[in-house]
Amino acid sequence: MHCSNTAVRRGWRCTLALVLLLVAGISLSTAQLAAPPPWFHSLPSAGESAIELRAPAHLSSRSLDAQAQQRHFQSHALRRRAVQDANDTMQSLGLLSGAYDIPLNVSSPPQLVFVQLDTGSSDLWITSSRCTSKQCKENGVLTLDVDKSTSFRTIQVDAAAALNLTASSFGDNATQTSTNSSTISKRADTDVAFSIFYDDDTAAKGVLGADEVRMAGLRVERQAFALIDETNVTLGAQGISGVLGMGFPRGSTIARSLVGYQDQIGGVSTLPLATSLLRTNVSYPMFGLYLTPTGGRATFGAADPIVLTTAQDRSLVQWHDVVPFPSGDTSLPANATLNVDAPALGSYVQWVVRLTAAGVAGRPATLTPTYTQVGETLALIDSGSSAILGPAADVESLFAGITNSRHVGGGRFVVPCDTTARMYFSFGGRNITLLPQDYLIGPDTLQPYLCFAWPAASPPDATGVDWILGTPFLRATYALFAIGINDVEPPKIGFFPLRQPADATEEAQMFQPEPTQSVLSWVSAQGTKINSVLPNSLVSLSMPSRQPYFFGNATATPSAGVVPTRVGASRTYSPILPTVEAGTAASLPVVASSSPIPVPSNPANPQTNAAACTTPHWIPAALVACILTYTL
């Protein structure tokens, strides 16, 4: 998900995972019934009301399993062992209500919390035991009790500096000043407030703190994060205590707002947790995500050895440069946030890459960048979103490739449930193929031969990001995220397709229709049934007016390149990823162990692996014992 904060007058909207924001605009219950098209077989009854669409359960067929495909397609390849580091780890992920979560051990002694893994944002926030909101008190929600931590400290700064943590580098015109504490004989310290607001009217508020954080066996001694004491996010339904943003420092509210205050906060790491963990002591500064219908795996420092079993597999990962963003604003004072964040934190904000093509069954859709100033279509790879969203014209062009598809209002499309067409997205290399079982959501209750499908049309984003490719896309590919090496290598995303042979070049392999019975079986067994009233007349898809380009007054327009010192990985790493000139990443390291760290028991999710803790009730003493077992 990607977010905008309260003080933002213009900026990045946030697509909260699990919430399909576009449904509210459909207004299906008021549709006037007309003579249906010939392929509509039954009329819906009047008076039914639309309900919110929920995230799909998605694939579980063995034929779509990456391991089975690798055995079939590359059984002839010889296994080779890459250079490995003992600190590289592989962590199992939980899944509840469409949100992928990862366990963290926070504080000393450690306390277990679960946070949603979100590549679309950059901040870590965790719910406090002092939280007074009813969402914090839901059954199964684990909270952080800082009174039990011997290592927690509240982050405080000089009140005279007028620190504004809700100021966004993408839109507030507030200015900030940084005062060197060495020149102050007596300083009045104050807590630093944190607020984040999402477009569905959910929010989280609290203060900044720092404590020891462990994730998948890796450790940061003093990591900055937000301790939340008020929120209306549905924590219990998602089985989480907060959100872990995996984006870049410039995308972090915490990192941007504490620029210039390091002398006041000591050795606290204000960079995003993933950046802090990957800067040293792993084989390579990257993490990988393998998402499945029941959970998945995350690796840190190396690739997943179960997916990329051979050197040939690793050489077939295609790497794409992350897109940097302009910075500066000529209309603002020199010390405004927009004019100081990029020099300190770099040009990279989110995991955004160029989307060069998309289509269905080999028929390309017409992709048009929202802003001519950008000149290319951009896509955010977002593990925090359970949707695929795109500009209205692009989405309409894509669905034109599926026979009898149509827009039903609010940017949502339905297609025949027996469609066999494969959908694809490309970033300048091979296609990433989605099967119907990937992009279908589920059948309409009253007209079960019609299925809602991704993508949905979304209003254009002022930053120039046209598409959001969430978990329906990520389940069809293995994704590697390299944070970059200071002054040596730019950030990159690597994709390894899971729905066709990674080295496929023939159209018969890439666009072969799915068997009808396979699709219908999935719809019947796993499709999410949607209780809506579909209009029986064609609904036009309006093209919303676009906002002014956010970076219209930018003073710097960077091209893809290396990250500046301090915000990337240490230069002790040697670059191994391919460039435009040459190379493959056949020497890409893989995690030494093929046994992932299990997911500890999550009291909000009875289906999680409870191997790390068999205590039936989470009393504090048993909780500590369980966490220590998991940590060791």
C-alpha cells in the first residue's frame, strides 16, 4: 500500500491492503434493468444491494506450484552451490484476510508481534499495549508493552526545531529547520508525534521510539519505529500488530523527518528496517518474496533455494532498474522538505519500475502514461495491496482482449467465468503471465457465469505512478528486491516467472489458453462469491480528470543510477547484478538451508504453524518462553 499523511495538500494516496476502494462507486443497486445481451442468461432480482468485494483466496493447484514447475522444466540442470553467508535467512509468512504477515521480535526481552509485509510503504509502526482503540483490544491482537523492555527509548528532539512528522516529502509546503544540539546549552526535549492516514479513512497515531528489532534471525540494535496508541485499522481481521514498510528511505516519513537530527537521537537507525538489516552481514543486499495462496516465504540476503534451485534458474531472473523520482520545488523555500529530503536520502522512493507492455492472449493493450512529463508508464510493485489497479483507458484496452468482458461501474470489470485467456505484464524483458485463476476474483452470486476480475480502473496518481501491481500479480512471479550498493549499483527488481517456463520464447508456451475445466473448477472451489446486482445495460467507463503533475516544479530530474552514500548497502559488497551492457546473475547467492523458519503461532489466526509454541493460551510467561524458543 502507499500512503499520504494528514498535512498533505497534494500527494500520494494510499491503497490499503484488503480494502477494495473502488467498489463503493459502483452503485449497482440503483441500476435500471434493460434487455440483457444475448450471453446474459438470467436477470438479477430487484432490491439486492452490493457488498464490498473481498480479497480472493486464489491458487492452490499443484500444477501452479513453482517447485513442481522447476522439476518439470529444468530437471536436466545440474545443481550448483553459490557463495553463501551464514546470516542469510528464509522466513515463512502468514496470510490472513489477504494480508501477508511476518513475525518480529521487538525489545529486550523479546516480544512477538506480527506486521504486514508492505513493499508499497517505508515505515514500521507497531500497536502499543497502551492503545485505547477497540481495534487494539480485539482477540488475538498482540501489542508491544514498552514497560517490559529494558532497551526501549522514546525518541525526543529539541522542541524549538519545530519537527513536523506528518509533513510529506510529496506535498506539504511546511518548512523545517535543523538546529545543532551542540550549540544549545539547555534543550527542551519533546516526544515526536507520528500520524499516518489512509484513503479509506483508517489511520494510526502515536509517537516515535527505538528498540532492538529482530526479523528472521537478523537484528538491529536501535531501530526507529512508530509506537501506535490510537488506530481504527482492522488489526484482528488481518492478524497483525502493525505494518512493516519495505520501501526506500526517501519514502519513509520517519527517515525524512529526522534528517538533520542524528546528533540529538544518538545511534538510532532512522532508515527503514529492511535497509538497516541488509546494509551489512548478509551475502547480498536484497530480499525476496515468494507468495502463495496459504502464506509464502521471504528471504533476506540471498535468494530462495527452493524456487531458484540451480545456477540456470538464477541466470534466468530478469532484472529491472528501479525508477528514481524528481526532487526539489522551485516554489518552496530552500529548507522545505521537498528541497532537503532527496540530497540526504536519495532519489529512490518506492519499488517502481517501467511497465512496457500488458495484454491478454498475446493481444497487447494500449498503455498511455498519465503525464507527458514522465514519458513512460510506471508500475508500483506492492505486496501491501491485494489489488491490481491501472488507468481507466489502459484497463479498458486490456479487457478488450477478453471476449464478452464489460465494465459494470466504479472501474470494475466482469468477464465470463469460463475465460481461458492468459494475461501478461512486461517490464522490458520477458512476460510475466497471469492465469485466469490469478486475475479472476470470483463469480457474481446472481449471475454465476460472470466473474469479477483484476485489474480495476483507478484515478491517475499525481506522482506519475500509473499501475499498482499487488499480490494477485506477485503470486505469479518470484520477486527479488535489491536495495542498491552505495555509489556502485542502483536498486533493482528481479522477476522469475512462475506460470510458464522462465526461458519460454514461443507464443504457444506463453499464451496457450488454460483448460476450461481447470478454470471452472477453480471458480467453483476457490472463487470468492460476490453478492452484487450487475447492471444489464452497458456502463461507460469515465476517464477522471487528472491532477497537476506533482513534480512540475522539480529542480532535479534524475536518471536511474547509484544510491548515495549512507542510504544504500555498504560498498564492501561487490556488484553481481546484470547491467544494460552485459551479464546475468548466475552467481546470485541462495540461502544455505532449504528449511524456512516457521511462523510462530498467531493467536489471531488459528491456521498458522504452531510449531514454535504449543502453549494453548498466551499468558505472558508462556509467550516469553515461546518467543525465546523461536528466536534461538
